[in-house]
Amino acid sequence: MKNTGLEKQEMAEQGSGPEPLVPVDPSTLNAEQLDELKQRAGKADEHWERLMRTAADFENYKKRSAREKQEAIKFANESLLEKLIPVLDTFDMALAAAQNNQADQSLQTGISMVQQQLKNALAAAGLEELDATGKAFDPNLHEAVSQQETREVPEGHVVQQLRKGYKLRERLLRPATVVVAKSPAA
């Protein structure tokens, strides 16, 4: 296959690539040309396989990126909620103090209303309170600070919750601080 001057100029402009495919009569090929065609076919197969792997890798990358983006959106409020959890604790303490001191009923009602509004807003953002009292101790959700001997609650269950735990959707933000029951010594 001879290249004309024009074809050589086009190849030089495009870069030195393989010659374009031209219909060939197999009966006119010699062994050397047949070997060259087999080599080219092998290289074409390798390039095709590489293209398919690259396309699959790119698809996996797109799916992984979409998943990571959804996760980032889902948990974007996590740091804000972590900062607001102590505010909820303070409201709980203020309400308990107002009730214990028999403070003005309107003060108790006001604190309770503000606390409930804050809880509703945080729940709408995905915050969930963990109530551990009376439930089986779960080290994934609870932080045990002590044990208490008792017959009223089964062994390994929470006797008292000292501090509430919180989750943002399925992710634990803060474990509940609890006292765990143990059987009394005989």
C-alpha cells in the first residue's frame, strides 16, 4: 500500500497513526501481511478491552460521586446540630429547676414552649432523641458510667438515663449516658 503525497501530508497533520482500513482480498496476502493483520487485530482487541474497562470505571466513579454527594447533603447539618444539643440539655435543666422551685407558672410554660419549638425544629432537620430508660444496654447507642444493683430492672438493662443521646438520621451524634442494672449480690 503506497501513500500518495496528499495522504502523507494528511497523516502528518493527524499524527503518525495506523493506516486506514482498506478492503483486502485474503487470497492476495502473503504470510508477512497476514501476521501484521493478526497483530493489528490483537492490538485492536486490547484497545477495545481497555476502552470497556475505562468506561466501566467512569460509570462506577459517577455512581460513587452521586452517592457521596447525597450523603454530604443528608448530613450537612451535623455540626450545627451537635452545637445545639447542649442547648436542649440546658432547656431540660431550666425546666426541671423551674418546676422544683415552684416558679411562676407562666415562666414554666414559656420555657416549655421554647424547648418544644426547638425540639420540633431539630426533629425536622433529622435529629432524633434516644430514650434509653428500661431498654437493654447497647454499647453502640449508650455510654455506661456506672452499674447499680437492683431487682426492679433486668440485668444488663438501663436503670437510669443521666444524659440523652441523639442521632442524626442513622448516624449517632452523642451516646446516651446511662446507669446499667446488675443483679444484687446473694
